[in-house]
Amino acid sequence: MTRFADVAAGADLSDGGLKAVTLEGKELLLARVGDEYFAADDRCPHMGARLSGGTLEGTIVVCPRHGSRFDLRDGRVDRWTESSGPLLSIAKMVRPPRPLRTYPVQVREGRLMVDVEPDV
Ligand code: FES
């Protein structure tokens, strides 16, 4: 069952913008890339930093704490931390890479609607 809920006005987000909202107790990240809108958990899967404080590079959100990168289209990990070489291996052993949870977004009459319990 899908349950889209109103979270913000589309006009609240400029192109390339990020915004934090709360819906049903979930901290969500909203992002706009051109005419597309995305929703995901606002907490980084690495160590919980707020991704809404990060930056957006196309559809990739970059975590402000350690630089992990996630694709907002599907949540896949683009890069796990800024580490490389042996440090990256250790980082992956300590905290194995996990995707970012994303949610469907619809735009209805200029409002952004997010379903935080999408069918699997
Ligand atoms: S908390 Fe986001 S990369 Fe570490």
C-alpha cells in the first residue's frame, strides 16, 4: 500500500538544493536536481551525519562528515568515505558499506508527496 504524504512545497527547493524535513518521525532529506525531486533518509549510513548539511553533485549527495557519496536515484553507494588504500579497507571492515534508503516522491499541484512505506 502506498501512502504519499505532503512534506513541502516544490518551490521550497531550488535546483541543486537540499532540505531536511520530518515525516511520521522519520528525518528525511529532500533534494532537487533540475525538475526531479528525491527523498532519502537524512542520516548517513556510515556514522549518522545529517546529509542535508552536505552537498549535491548531480544526483549524488556527499556526506559532510567523511565524504561518503550516495546516488539519490536508488541509494547506491558511489564512494564509502574519503579514505583510500588500507584506510578504506579498514573503514569498510569497521562499517561495511550500506546503501542510503530512498523513498518515492510525487509532485501534486506543486506539493512534494513522499511515501515512507513503499511496497518492497
Ligand atoms: S558519517 Fe557520513 S561519511 Fe561518515
